[in-house]
Amino acid sequence: MPARATNQSSKFKVQGSKFPKRETGNFKLETRCARLAPPLLGWFARAARDLPWRRTLDPYAIWVSEIMLQQTQVKTVIAYYERWLRELPDLAAVAAAAPDKLHKLWEGLGYYTRVRNLQKAAQQIIREHNGKFPRDFDAVLALPGIGRYTAGAIASIAFNTPKPILDGNVMRVLCRLFAIRDNPRDKATNAKLWHLAELLVRATATFPNSKLKTQNSKLLLSGPCSALNQSLMELGATVCTPRSPACDACPLRNQCAAFQKNLTAQIPNLAARATATARTFHTFLVRRAGKYLVQQRTAGVVNAHLWEFPNLEATGTSRSAANSARELFKLRTARPRPFATIKHSITRYRITQEAFLLEVRATPKISSDHHRWLATAELHSLAFTSAHRKLLHRLAPQLSAKG
Ligand code: SF4
């Protein structure tokens, strides 16, 4: 890891700070943004949570944290992040890692395309940037799995580049601060929000470093652009929450248009979520001579490359588990025994896994390159989808009870 800089440094360098000339129409907005920065940064210096990725300026570590935090809560990510950095301390280690190891380290975080893109990007950095994480924003944006938000987060947090960020938390804060009542996901409104986020980070770029000292001396800041973007994220995550924002504790309440107009419950104006769809699967823990049949999900499907027990969707059919087993394994007779029911959600789907134990003497006609017969100890070394891992955990005690 590169040497850590400290937030005590007296010379913050602002990367890429070639701002276009101030447009007259923006002047008022720029002034408003400049006035938001001091209370926001002062609050962040006092209230910033001590998170492991805030104790480093290593762009590799910051990148890993940003990818893990996409769609995943902070409290879930912490243990994954720490384990990942222990196992894969640098870019070269990710580029060279076996895909099975990467999937195992990511097991349970979901959205597994993220981990495959991490490896592709690490390999690209080795090839095209001599193994050094690029400082150039466009080069970061060109890496697999990195969009405008993530590139802005890495550029500002690791290198103090005045690039904006806009995720769900920041969107909500900005909509409320400026009382924007349109749907923030609509194209024009979204562009307006990016513009505001950019004005804010630019307005902060020359903020004096003496005012950035965080109360927790372990936290490191590359400069004011990092502090600004992180304070927006932090405010959205801890104060300006979706329901019942803590406006009384908010450093920006005097400048917040939604608070002053009593509109915090109506803003942001997000379209209703798609209604949930129920799906049911018959899942089989097929045992032969003490080993279980498992299959690896193929490329291009949800949870690709992860392992699972054989299963068949039963939604909308009157098919019994025995019929599902006969169909899946080409058996003449099958007597599956109820084992467990696992409920979980993937995006808008509410999924019920009805799991059955199925003892077989002969090998079912299902084997292919994607299938393996393994003992439970071996199964634990594979990366399973979350629901199937729960089944695996329930399987082990039952086995030991039977001796
Ligand atoms: Fe959010 Fe309330 Fe602060 Fe406005 S005053 S930014 S609504 S927490």
C-alpha cells in the first residue's frame, strides 16, 4: 500500500481543477453551493463514522469499498472489505486470483458481476497502466464495472479531484436542499442533480485544509473534494434519511428549502416501486453414497458461476415435488422428503425455495460439466448463492445427528 497521507497536511492538491468560466446563470447557484459547504464540512469533521475504508488513501482499497458498497449496506460490507484486503492486499493479487477464490470472498454480497468486473479492471490496470491505479478520471471511467458515480468517488476520495458523485443518498439530500419536486431519476432532473453536485464539489475545492480536521485522527482525507463528497453521502445515510429525516440535527436546516417549506415527506418524488412477484422453486438435496449433487450456474444468468443444489421452478404449475424430481433427474420413481423452506428476495422477486432430500442409488442422468458429487466438507469450500448456502448450513447438523 502507498504511504498514507494525513489530513493534517498543509498542501492539498486539487486535481484536474480547470474550471470553465463561470456562467452568469449559474452564479446564484454557485453562491448557494459555496454557502452550503462550511456547515456541511464542519459537521462531517465532527460526525464522520469511523469506517475502515476511511483510514486509507490507497485508491485500490477505496475502489474495492466503493464496488462493495453498491447495493449493499455499510454494516454488511465492513467484514467483507477487511477479509478481502487481508486476502488480496493489492491490484496484482486480484488480477492473478483464481475466479473461485474471488467468488468465495464475495459469497453473500450478491450482484456477482461486480467481482468479475473487479478482476477484469485489475487486469486492465496491470496491462495498460503498469499496475498503478490511474489518477486520470477518464481512465478510471474506462475500467470495467466503473460508472460515473464510482469514478467520481474514487477520484475525489483518493486524489481530491473535483468530480461529483450522485447516488441515492446524495440525490435525496440535493432534492430536499433545493426543493426539487420532479422525479430525480427522470433524465432532465437527473442531469440537473449532477450539475448541482458538480457545483458543490467545485465550490469546495479551495476550502482551507485547516478546517477539515476530523475529530477521529485515524480518518484520512485527501482534501476538501473528498470531504465534501463523503459528507454528502454521510448526511444522506445518517441524517437526511428516506423516512423521518433528523432535520433538527442537520447542519443544513437553515438553508434547506424542503425543511423550510415543510416538504421533506414529499421529496424526493420517487416513482412507486414495481410490485413484487412471487416465485416458487423445488430444490433437491440429492444424496448418493454420502455425497451431494451440486451444480454451477452458467455464465450470463443471475448469480453466474455460483454453486447451488439442483432445482426447478414450480411457479404457476400444479407440479408436485416428486414430479419435479422425476423431470429433473429422469427418474422413474422419486420419493423426495421435505427438508426446509427458505424465503428470500432478489430484486422484485419474492422467492420460496421448497427443499427436499432425495436419496438415490444410481447416478441420475443429469451429470454434465457443471455438476459435481461432493461431501459436505467439500461443499463448504465452494461459493454458494445465499439461499442455497442456508440449506447447506442446515444440512450439516442433520448429518452429524445421524452420525
Ligand atoms: Fe435533509 Fe432535513 Fe437536512 Fe433538509 S434539513 S437536508 S431535509 S435532514
